[in-house]
Amino acid sequence: MTVLRLARSELKRMTGGLLPKLTILALIMVPLLYGAVYLYANWNPYGNLNQIEAALVVEDTGATSSDGTELQAGKKVADGLVEGNVFNWQAVPSAAEADAGVSSGKYAFALKIPAEFSTNLVSPGSFDSASQAMLNVTTNDANNYLLSTIVDKLTTAVHTTVAKEVGEETANQLLTGFGTIHAQMLKAADGAGQLADGVATLRDGTVTLHTGTSELSAGAGELYNGQLKLRDGANQLTDGAGQLSGGLSVLKDSTATLPTDTRTLANGAAQVAAGNAQLNSKVQDVVTQLDAADQGLRTRVIESNARLVASEVITQAQADKILADFDTVATSSPVAAAKTRIQTDATQIQQLADGSEAVSVGAAQLATATPALKDAIVQASGGADQLHTGAATLATGEQSALDGAGRLAEGRKRSTPVRGSWKPGRHCR
């Protein structure tokens, strides 16, 4: 697969639903909006400073120089700032009200001219930290992100105004105070840069979140399909277990009397075998008696012929012929045929007796094994019932798992917005 086909496949997967499309749109729009707002905020900042509202507080009480000249430097500075129109200055009667306006966002910053401002200016001989002509600037990091620009413009405007009143050297001394303020504003600017880095990190995290959400979506879909197939198998198992349980229940009921019936069969087979044995014995006795009767008759014929020969009634040849005729009649008479049939029946009766004996032995063995078979059927029926119950429970559990997988798949469609916040900045003096 080429790189283009792989990219196209991945793009198609990522845009398969409404939520991924909205996510991609948001990922595109958020940086654009952020960049647009940033460009708008920084577009020609020096040309639009007059739209920034700034609070101006004049508390200077004035001073008299060594040559007796009255100096109102605070008022002059304030008038020069208003006339310069660098910022949209708003006169505020007190420092507390100005600070409150900066905290609430009404003013971008506040410039406060202290009461001893003129006094410190007319004493240029001692420019220590306690006697310098300082101006107080209050800013709010949440309202101002171009603090260095504000300070530069403000410094230039104040320097120009003070230089007109008290000279260039004194004005330069005044700027030492603004150097401290500028350092604090740079710290605030660094904080704004860190905030921008945090926003970039948030954007990268959003991309990672989208990738993880897509993977979670695919996994949830596969889990849902697998649970669906597993639930179908569980339902089939439940149906099969129910049929097995029903069949074994019928078999258990049908074989409930099997031990008694097989015992009765064994007893009956034993009686039949005993009766057949008695019948065979009697038939064999009849055959024996018939053979004995035939032999007795032949003996009597022989004895009668011997007496007749001795009395010279018949000759020996006639006697032998009489005996031969007797033997011929004996083998072909109905008695002989009956004797043959009786012997054949006796043989069949013997076979029946042997078969009855085998049936009796088998029936006895079956009667002995039937109780164990019945117990096995009962146990199998109980196991089938448990299997049916367990399969039903499994089907219920699979349904719950299927519902959970569905909710997981639906849950990927919801996203939690990440909200950032910052606190108002500190006051810099």
C-alpha cells in the first residue's frame, strides 16, 4: 500500500462519522481563530493605542522652586497626556477608584501622579529612591498583553511633558522609576508567553485526544460486533440446553420404572427357562419310553419266533423273515413317524431351553445394571437443567455486555470541552 493510499484510507476512517468530521473541523478552526484573534490584537498596536482607556489620577499638590517659581508638574503632565491623545485618558478622582476600575477591566491601566511629585522634581539634588519623582502605574495582566508597548508610549509621553516643565536632566531622572515598572511588565509579558505555550500544548493534546478517540471508536465497534456474535452463540446454547434438558426429563420419566420392569423380565425369563427345561426333560422321557417300547416289542417277536421254531411250527427262515418284516413295519409305521417328530421337537425344545436360559441370564444382568443407568439418567437430567440455567444466565450476561459495548461505542461520540482560565494579574508599581 502506497503512502497516498494509506493516507486516503486513514482520512476516510477518520471522517467516517459526523463527530470525527466536527472534531477535525474544530482542530482546524481553533488554531485559525486563535491566530486571527492574536493578529487582530497585535494589528498596528501603535496606531490604536488611543482606543485604550486609561485612568489618570492627579494627586500632586504642587511645589515652589528655589527661585520662587510655582510648579504644578502633576497637572502639566496630566494635561500633556490628555492633549497628546496617545491613550484615551479618563480622569478619576481617587487612586482606589482607579485600581478598582483596572481590576474590573474598565481601564487597561491606571497612571497615578502622587502628591509629592512636584516637590521631588524641584529637589534634583537627591535622586534616591525616597525622593525621586515617581509615577505609579497599575496594570492587570488579564487585561493587557502589550505591556512593553504601553510602557514605552507612556514613558515617551511623560518624558516629553516633564522635559518642557523642568528640563531634560530632571526628566531623565524621572525615567529611572519607569525602568522598574518596565521590568515588572516584562515579567508579565513572559507569563503571557507561557500562556501561549500552554494553549499550543492544549492544541497538541486535543490532537492526541482525537487520535485516542478514533482508536477507542474502532475498538468499541469491534467489541460490540464480537459481543453480538457471542450473544447469538449464547442464545443457541440456551436453546440447545433447553431441548437437551426437556429430552432428558422425558427419558427420566420414561425410565422411572425400568429397574422394576427389568427385574420382572428377568424373573419371567428364568421361569420360562425353567419351564422349557422341564418340558424338554419330559419330551426326552417320551422318546426314551418309545425307544424302550420298540425294543420290547422286537424282543417279544424274537422270543415268539424262537418258541415257534422250537415247536417246529415255523422254520428258522420263516422266523428271520418275520423279524425282518417287523423291523420294516417298525421303521415305516405312524409310530415311527411320530417318534421322529417327537425327537425333532425335543431338539427344538432343547434349543428353546438354552435360549431361555441365556435370556434369563441377560435379563438378570440388565436388572442389576438398570438402577445405575437410572441414576445416570437422573444425574444427566439434573446436569442438563443446570446447563440450561447457566446458558440462560450467560445469555443475560452477554446481553449486558452487549449493552455496555453499545454504550461504549456511543460514549465516543461525546467529547468534554477543555476550558482554560487565567487569573487577573498583579498590580505593578
